[in-house]
Amino acid sequence: MKEKTRVVFTQGGKGGVGKTEILNSLIKWYHEKGIAPVLLDFDIENTNKSGLKNFFPEALKLDVHREGALDEFFDICGEDSTNLVVADLGAGAGEVTYQWFDEAFEEAEEEGIVFTSVGVTTEDAGAVQSILTWGAQLQDRVEYLIVLNEQLNPRSDFKYWHAEPKVAEFKEIFSPHIMTMQARIQEFQAELRNQAATLEKVIQGEVKTDFLRLTKNRVRARRYQRELYEGFEQASSILLPPQD
């Protein structure tokens, strides 16, 4: 009998919150554990250098809106060698994803497919509300990993996240794993995005600019990556392939 498959997917909500950066580090975390997840890039509207396929050419590009995409998804998850799938959903993919869960969740469950939804928020109220909307739609059909992204402000207090009553309700009902993405030096982060580089590429010196090759920036990249890995480890029960 085929092993169960875990599907880890980003919430395709508010753009610009750092979800692709989180996913890039998560995939490298898997690789360091000797796990090679199947990668799906559903962000068809993102054709620039920040798409998942740009960082990982082996990622399959699928149009979540196209008829037949659901069949392709089940075929991928049904492969005997597949026990972990990582999917990047584009901003604005909410409605079609909600519909998919309403129509196909029971069949997915019968096939041994379990889901983990990764939501990333900043201090912005709209980003917080996006996570709450996904929670209201997906309910307990998924596990939740929520990342509080400080972005460039080390003094972020996520006041709205902590004050919004619906957040407290969300946490009480669904018991999400919550981790923090620490603030980064503005110049470092800007160059990282301009070069479409990952922390791992900076660490390995596989970058084009002298600035990102500086020792201080390799050290920063290691620290940023280590902090993210610590968060993933704490949430490993909902990130690693399911154990029967």
C-alpha cells in the first residue's frame, strides 16, 4: 500500500509578505535532511525572476485555473515515490483553492493525502486578515504554519496580530505552529531580491555581486537561515512526510 503524502502549500493571499523566501529556505531544509519533495509552481501570474521555478528549475509549472489541473495534481501525489509535495500558490489563488478543497478534499483524504498550509504575515492588517480568511475557508482540513515576518523592522511587535480577537479564536481552534522570520538588514535584503538570490546561494558564494560575497553577508545569511531552520524544526511534525 502506498505511503501517505503530505502537501505543503503557501497561502496565495496578500503579495509581498515573503512567502517565496520562506519556501526557498524550507526546500533547502528538506534537502539537507535528504528529502527531495516534488515542487509545484502554481503562481502562473508571476513570470519574473522571483517565481519558484526560477530558483528551482525542476519545479513543475501548473495553472491552478486550468481544467485538468486537479487530475494532474492527483497523479503527482499518487506516484509511489511521492510522499512530500511543496506547492507555491500565487497571490489571488484563494477562491479556486477554496473550491478545490470543497470539491476534492474527501477524495484526497481517502488517497492518504494530508495538507499543511503556510501563511506569512507582516504587521500589515491586510496580511493578517488574509490568513484569517484562509483559516475560515480551509478550517481543520489542514495543519497551519504561520510565519510572522518582521521584514526590515527588528522592533516589530505585530500589534494587530496580537490584538485582533479573531486571531485568538483562530489559534484556539486550530492550534497553528507559529514562528518568526527575523528582521534583515535593508541593504542585504534589497540586494538579495534584486539578484533573485537565496540565502543558500549567498552562503555558498554562488552570487554575482561583490556585496553579497562579503564575509559579513555570508555570516548574515547563515544566521538568517539558521533562525528559519530552527522554526522549521519546531514545526517538523507538520512539515515532514507523514508517518503511518
